[in-house]
Amino acid sequence: MVHRGVEYTVVATSEPDIWEWRYELDGQVKTGRTQTRLAALAARRVQSKIDAALRAGRVSSNHDRSDSLSQPSP
């Protein structure tokens, strides 16, 4: 599946109501598990994690950009 350009997977485990998820963003692989009966809810939870990671990346990259702009050039 793809959310905001990020490919992710959600698969059921042998344990009831436990789902394993995985996505890769900027070369880093993130994995985890979530507990829910519904596959759609497990997918939505991964999408929320992707959204948070994208927001965090945008904030840090904007911060880095503003730091480099505020320094006087030699």
C-alpha cells in the first residue's frame, strides 16, 4: 500500500488481533506491531505514523534551512 508516496505493509500475525507493519522513509526502515481486530484500523495507525514522520522531517529540514540562511556568508 502507499500513503503520501510512502510504501508500507501491514500483515496479520499468528497471534489474534496483532498486526505487523513496516515502512521505509529516507532510507530508514520503521517496523512495529499494533493490536486491533480490523485491518483497516491497523493500516490507519501506520498512516498516522507516516504522517508524523513526514511532519517531523519537514520541521527539521525547515529548521536546518533557516539556520543556514541566518548565518552571514564569508
